[in-house]
Amino acid sequence: MQNIISKIPEILKCIRLPYLLWCIAGVLFFIYAIIIYRVGSGTTFFMLWFIASFCSFLMPIVLKFGLWLKVPRPLRITFWILFSIGSAIFILVEGLVISGFFSKPGPKADCIIVLGAQIRGDYPSVVLKYRLDRAYDYLCEYPDTIAIVSGGQGSNEPLPEAEVMSSYLVSRGIDPSRILIEDQSTNTIENIKNSFKLVDPKSTRIGIVTSNFHIFRGVAIARRQGAKNICGIPADSHKLYMLNNVVREFFGVVKDKVLGNM
């Protein structure tokens, strides 16, 4: 064992640094994919990190055998043009997503809409608990504000999210009369549309309570649905899952922009 350890520096010298870095990235992406998978968010987005891991392990082979240089030059040029455009769009969208982290609630809202997220049995998931705790703080600060808890029942959920959300706020001391339940929505668009059936978005001061990475999209969709006086009220997020969340949000923003939802 001691002989092996003593030879590690010599072994590392024989390994080209780019190969080593790609392999390290592959390992990290694979570990992160496992972490996200174990969260059980109900989506398959964790597969992105497995794909990133596979591509990272593939890169040393591509570099070693010069496979990229064997691709016809016009295709390589086309790839780099598309890659550059895609990167610019990604940076722009992520900048907008991150701007939501710094949203500050405006004057006291008449109503806050708490956007739903995954539940665990009859208890909120980590993401949803952060949102509900932020809503609780706001409701305590402004006793006249009412809350709409919005979220339907997913295929892997035993109860509507809104029902669990309401129970959680009531258990913390919020008067049930201050809580309206919207339990039919299955995505952010429906969260907003269905909640606006319970209040007039044109005359009501509304606050959107959701995860910090989700604020930009949530507020933009609400404005598209006719809200005139609206602000974002960002809730904290688990730092370990932040990378996954902001990358996933990129695709959500692009999709809703293309579909005209925001």
C-alpha cells in the first residue's frame, strides 16, 4: 500500500490534466444526479446530470483519438455558432431567474398566493416548507392579508397540495378564515389562473410566494394573466439543490415564453 501511495505523483504525471478534469467532472455530475434522484421530486430532470456525467467521461476518449477533428469542418462551425447562441440565451435567462432572488415585497398585499410544490404523504416537502414558512412570516407581519394556497394532487401524491399547505399554516397558528384553497392546478400556469378566479387581479394587491429561483417566472406569468399590482415574495431554497433548480428553471422560462404564457 505504501508503495502504491508513493507512486501516485508519478501516475498523475502520466495523466494529462484535461483528461483528469473531465473525469472528475463526470464523477461529480454522477454523484449530483444520485442526490437529485433521491429527492424524489416527481420529475425526470435528474437525468440531465446523468447525461452530463456520461458526456464528461466521453470527452477524454474524444480528445485522445481526435474524434472531434474528424467531424466535417462545416458541421463544427455550425455547432460552435449554435453553442454560442445557446450559451448567450442561457446566461441571459439565468440572469433574469437570479434577479428574482432579490425581489422585495412592495406595500402590504391584500392577498398572497402561495404556489404549491411536492408533498411527502401529508407533510410538505423541503421546497414547499420553505414557501409556507415565508408565507407564515408575511401573514404574521400583515394580519389583514389573506392567503390562497394553490396546488392540486399529483399522480404520486395522496392528497391535494393545497390541503396540506392549509393544514400546515393552520397548525402554525394562522386563522383558517384567512386561507382560501385552490386545489385543482397542476402547474404554475394553472396555479395563477385558478387563483385569479378567487380574487380580482386587476384591483387586488397580490404577492406571489414561491421559491427564490421561481419568482421571476411566477410574477411574469401573473402579469400576463392580468395582474396589475403584483410583487414577488421569495422563499429560501435548499443550497444543495440550487444548481438543479436554477438550471431546470431555465427550461421552464424558455417553454413558457415560447408558449406565450409570460
